[in-house]
Amino acid sequence: MRLSRKSDYALRAVMHFAGLPKGKLASIGEVAKAQSIPREFLAKILKDLTWAELLLSFQGVTGGYRLAKDAKSITFFDVIEAMDGQIYLNLCCEDKHECSHSKGCPMRDFWTKEQDHYLKSLKKANFAKYKSK
Amino acid sequence: MRLSRKSDYALRAVMHFAGLPKGKLASIGEVAKAQSIPREFLAKILKDLTWAELLLSFQGVTGGYRLAKDAKSITFFDVIEAMDGQIYLNLCCEDKHECSHSKGCPMRDFWTKEQDHYLKSLKKANFAKYKSK
């Protein structure tokens, strides 16, 4: 039911980048320290965020990372999905899941409704609104 | 982020008992078959639901289980909490968790609000409304 530690760290990292002056890079070390994220784990997370085209990576001594696009166009949904894949509150809301009870299951409506609400909230939450100060 | 399999099965089991005629018992075997839940796992779940005073257990050949109280007064919240303990969407919403970033964390409001919404929904969903037919 709860957000993975990886996604929580990823949200914090993106929040950190969103709080930087435009064009400024931050290194793994800087983000790890500022957001209290274990450095090795963060390195993996930033790689995945870059792979998902949410961050840009710059090599070299003065290298680092920055957001790949405007903070306003990156949402909590994007980050969590990039870390953990499809987001769902209960198994019956997963795209590929086929539940033999889904037809006429009294609970299905409940989970579908909650899922819709949750995804909408995650898609509305962008990093222009949520950023480190 | 997603409901545990144990909680999903527990909800289905309680839904099954809620759908029985008043006072009627159901055996582990009956519930397992009707709800497609592995029997051994269900036995453990029904024990935990009894321990949580949501079910009553009756011994003997004609024994079985039934709801310990009116279906209307048992909620999804009660069942999930009995299975998995405190319900929270992100670690920062856990009672005992102390996050060094919580003061001034831009995300905290988001999670608190989502958490409130989710818990309210779970507390409103009772088994007079959600029951097997």
C-alpha cells in the first residue's frame, strides 16, 4: 500500500533539481547530502531518471544532473512510474491482471474509483509546485 | 503502493461472510473455493480476523466462521489494518516515522492530504455495501 523507498527518494531528488537555479547542475554527492539519500542508491535512481528522460546527465569534473524539461511538466506520476512501473492500489487495477472474480466483484468499483482519484492527484502534482527551497 | 495480497484476500473473505444469511456459518473450504483463495493462506487470514474480533470461530464438525458484528460496522479500514498494521501511502505518514526532512518538506502536505482521503474512503467502505451476492 505504501510508496517504495526508491520512489520516495526519486521524488526528493527531482524536488531538489527543481529547486536549483535554471541551468545549474547538481552532483550525486550534493543531492545525496541535501536529501539524506544513500549515495549508491541515489546513483542508481538518477540513472533511471535519466533513462526515463526526466533528467539530463553531464559527464566530466564539472558535470552533474539537471531536469530534462520544465519542472512544471514533470509530475509525481512520471517519477513514480519511472521507478516502479505501473501504479496501482490493488492488483485488480493492474492492466494485465485478470481476476476470475472481476465480473460482478462488489469491490471492483471501490478500487477503480480510488485508483482514479490517486492517479489524478499524482498527475496534478508537478515540480514547479513541489520543489526544494 | 499496492494493497498486500493478504489484505485483498481478507477483504474478499469478509465480503463472503457478509453475503451469508444472518447467523449462517461458512467453513474455510467453502470460502476458499468461492473466493479462489489458497486454503492454507486463508486459514491464517481467518485466524487473524478472529483475533482482531472481526470474525467469530466455532469449533466442531458443524463449525465454521461468521462475522463477529453487523456487516455495516466492519470497514475496509478495519480489515486492512488487522492484516497489515498501520495503513499509510508514504513512509512520512507513518505515526512512528521521524523524517529529518519533514519540517518544510514540500511534499509532506501532498502525502498528508492523499493519506487523509484514502483513510476516509477505507473507513466509509463497509461490508453492508460490499458483500458477495
